[in-house]
Amino acid sequence: MGKMKDFFKRKSIKTAFTISMLACIFSALLLSLALSNFCQWGQSRYYKKYQIQFGVSNPEMVIGFEKTEGNISYQTPLNLKDHFTRTDRTVYNILGFLSVGVYPICFIFCIAVTSVLFYKRQLQEPITILDHAAGKIAENNLDFKIIYDKEDELGKLCVSFEKMRQALQESNEEMWRQMEERKRLNAAFAHDLRTPLTVLKGQSELLRKYAPKMTAEKVSDTSKMMYRHIVRLEEYVQTMGELQRLEDIMIVRQPVTMDALCRQFRETGEAVCNGKVFFCEVIGDEHVDLNIDTTIVMRVFENLLANAVRFAKEKIKVLTKLQDGYLYLTVSDDGAGFAEKDLENATKPFYKTVRETDNEHFGMGLNICKILCEKHGGYIRLSNQDGAVITVAFRQ
């Protein structure tokens, strides 16, 4: 029985149905022949009963007896069936009918039984699974798995349903992630706007009250300060606009070799490093083929490189490798490294690390890298090892 189940498990529905129908026809034919022969045997038993009674050895033999009407004498033929009792004649006729009628009856019965068994063994479980899955998806509940171990057409359909469920779940998770990211971004943006707005409000109030009494130099200094904060507000707005556009970026993967990509890294690094030592190395085969969005990868690299240049003392090192379907890019510097707080928060929007002392930067570089890496199916990791180490991964 187990081998039979395994056999049907590996067969397509079409093949299993064909085999089931052939077995059905064969079984119906055997059953029909057996029952038909049984009915004919029953009829012969009744014939023999009356043959013995009337002393006739041949059931087809005509038995005659004299009958006289007037001066004419003749023989009347005797049929054994005419001498059956009413009950025996009824049973005999029923058996005669059944000897022929069992054929359609047996075929209908076998087809019905085969249909029920085929449905229960081949169709009921996957249909129930798919119906349950469709109901869960309609309720927007994707926290389940579709498991069906047969390899037939419905098994493939269950696999496709599971892939669709996973895609919907990933899409929902990405949507929730973006919504949470946007909430954090808006909160950080609102928080960072308070300082320039407070300054502008205070300076405008100062000018409104004391402008007639202030010297021209003081008025000029105040207006310059207000102008700087207005420019800063404009830059904040531009940064927010850029972040909104990042969410809409589409990844366009194109083939490129590792050595061609590293050549771009070296050219950019040598141009940006401003006299600091720049070192770029490929771990593994330099001529391996990649399938990535080079524009996205270069944008992330330029952000990481600019970050490293700001904090490096003398040396910046870049390592690249292809492993398990991911392109890994590591940028490290010999600066002070990340503080413990920075390791957890540096990729958040508008976050400034402990080692940043200037106000020229908004703390968006690593956040932009994080968004772009996740768009490319990868991630970003921060650590310390003789300075800051940032590793990003891009899925091919």
C-alpha cells in the first residue's frame, strides 16, 4: 500500500487518472463476467430441477403428449418453463435479466467508486489546502505555510501559491518597514527643524523689538545668522525630497566583471582621498562576473568613501568579494572608530555620530546607504577594528 501511494505521489494527475480508469474498466469487466456467469449458473440450476422432474435430459428437447379434438389427434409440445412455479419463473426471469444487466450496473458502480477514491486520494487534500490558503490570503493573514508533498499538477500549484504567499509577505513587510522608516524620518526631520526655527523666531523677535536701537553691524550679523539658518532649512527640505525619491528607485541589474567594478573603485578613491593612502583589494577571482546595479553600488561606495575620508587619519582600505550570491564591499579607516551608541544608531536618519563635531552634515549618508542596500536585497553592518569598519552587501 505504501509503495502504491509513493507511486501515485510521483505521477501527474493525468497519468494517475488514466491508470485509475484502466483499473476501473478491468475490475468492472471481471465483476460483470463473474456475476453474469453466476446468474446463468442459477438459471441452469432451475432448468436441471425441472429436467429431473420431467425426465428430460436435453433442455431443448420438445416433450409432446396426445390431444384429441373430435376425430383429429395431434401432439402438443411441452416447454419446461411453462411448468415452473410462479416463484421459480420470477427468479428465473430475474436471473436472465441480470445476466445481461450486470454489465452496465457493474461499470456504473466501478466508475462511481473509482471517482470517489480518485477524488479523496488525488484532489481532496490539495483543493482543501488551496481553499484554506486563499481564505487566509483574503483575510490578509500571511503567517502560514502551504505544504503539500505530491509532485503532480496540484502539487506544483501549491508550490506556486506558497511562492505567491512569500512574495506578498515580503511585500507587506517591506511596506511596513517603509512606513516605519518614514515615521522615524518625519520625527527626526521635525526634531531637527526645531533648532533653526527657534533661532529664526528668536532673531526675528529681536529685530522686531530692538531694530531701531541696534547698530547697523548688529543688524547685519543678525540677518546673516538668519540667512544661514534659512539655507539650512532649504537643505533639510532638499534632503527629505531626496529620501522620498530613494524609495521609488528601481534596481536595474546588469552584467559587469569584478575587475571592472574595482577599477571604478580605485579611480574614485584616488580622486577623493586627498593625499591619504587608499588601498583596494579583491578577495577571490578578479574576473568573476557580477549581476548588479552598478549605479547603486557606486553611489553607496561614494557615500562610504566620503565618510571614511572625513575620519581617517592616514589610511583607507577597501575590500570586495563575491560569496553566496552576494557582493560584499568593506570600507575601513584608521580613525577613532564608532562609539557604542553609534553602532546601533548611525544608520538612522539625521543621526550624527559622536565623532562628528561639525554641523555641515545632516547625518544622512549611512541612512542613504542602508536604504540603497536594502533596495538591492542586501544590508549594511557597522563594526570596529583598528578604526571604523562598514560592510555592505548587494544581492545579485
